[in-house]
Amino acid sequence: MPEPGVSIHSFAFLRRLTSGVLETSPVWDAHAHIGRDRDGRHLDVETLIRDLDEYHVDGAVVFPFDDPDQGIDFREPNDTIWAAFERAPDRLIPFMRLNPNGPWETEYQRCRDRGHRGIKLHPRAQNFSLDSPAARDLFAQAASDGLPVLVHTGFGMGPVSDTVADLAKAMPDLQLILAHSTFIDMPRAAAVLAPYPNVYFETSVVQAYDLFAVLDTIDPARVLYGSDLPYASSGNSLRDLAVIASVAGIDKAHYAGLFGGNLLSLLAGTAMAR
Ligand SMILES: [Zn+2]
């Protein structure tokens, strides 16, 4: 708990919880949106960076929302992400969003060749299942190009751990980031997925008990800090991860990885599980 007079929302409290890691190591957020969503949410580069700056977050992976102008292949929202990246290349890592139900190949190649560093998929919003033939083709392509795929595994979905385990086993070169740590399927998911070193757990909007299950079971080198901005704030997301990491007894030596180092290693192609 914070000392008397220190707010639980303050950076001072966060600094103590994280033993200074936010100031001494690169802090990177694995999950943020830029653009606008069908649900009315929107976020621009300036607002995103203001939020990151407030909590010493060096930068974020950014990708489209479920954009009303996504068309058949997310071309426009992917361009929005690239334009944002060009305005803040030191702060943003651009991912493309794709729809496996449509003609995704051309848009995939266009974004890959331009320099998008990974892919975001949302099985509920784009209405596909992770083991559909189109999704498997997309995963195989990403694996052969060394692009990580971040998949929404949160609200609105049924249990997916067994499907994810099958994919991870069939495609050991595929780097799969589970957005929201597949909390819909916790605590079972942690046990089912622990054996697969190519499956990563991203922590945005994961509730305390589920986050504990992840940190208590999964190699901390496979856990990635995420916020899901603008659906949560950097401050709350950092604090929740710091509190639960401390409760779960995670060695402080892992904090630099948890809050950004693991993500940067994964993107650099140097990630190694214990
Ligand atoms: Zn999101």
C-alpha cells in the first residue's frame, strides 16, 4: 500500500512498486489503438503520447480499432496507423489489422513490405475462428515472415486455449501474443498454454485473479505489459501489473522484461523462453 498522503494513482507509488524500472529500463506497451471504432471510441497520436508520457512509457505497439471504414481489408485504418508511426517513429511500433474472411493477402503484403512489424486479429469483431483454413493460412504466412500475431482473446469469445495450443504446436515458428491473456479461459488457459514457448500473454484489462494465474504459472519472459488504450489508461494498467507481479512474488529482475524488454526482444527476434 502507498504511504500516508501518497495517492494510489500517483507516479510516486508506481515508482516504488516497480523499483524504479519505469525510469531505468525501456517501458513499452504491447497493445494500443489509434483511429476510431464502431463503438464510438477514438484516439489520436497526440493524446496517446500524452498518456504514455505521464507514466514514463517509452512507446506502444499500435494498430487499428474495429474501424467503421475498414472496408474488406482494413486498408484505410492501416494507412492511419502508418501515418501515426511516421509522426512518432521513436514512440510507436505499427501493426496491421487484417480480416481473414476477406482477401487479406494483398493488404498483408503491402503492410509487411512497408514495415508494419506485426498483425492484430480479432476473432469476434471479424467473425472468424482461430482454426479456420483462412486464419491458419494467415498464421502460416506470418510465421514464415517472422511477424508476431496479436490475437484478441478477451470479452465476447468462448474458451480458445485448446485451439491456441494446437496452433502453437503445429507452428512452432509462429509468435502468438494473446491480447488480454485469454482471461475468458482462466485459470485453465495458463496450465494448457504454459508448455508453448511461442505463446505470449499480454496483460491489458485482465482482472487481478486472472493476472495472478498468468504470473504464477507462465515464464515471466512470456508476459508482456499492455494497456488497450484508450479502453484503459497507462496509469491503471501499469499499477495493476506491478501490484499483481509483487503479490505473485515475481523476482524484481524480471520487471524490466515484463514492462517492455520482453516485447522488444520478441520484435527483435531474440525472444527466448526459460
Ligand atoms: Zn484492444
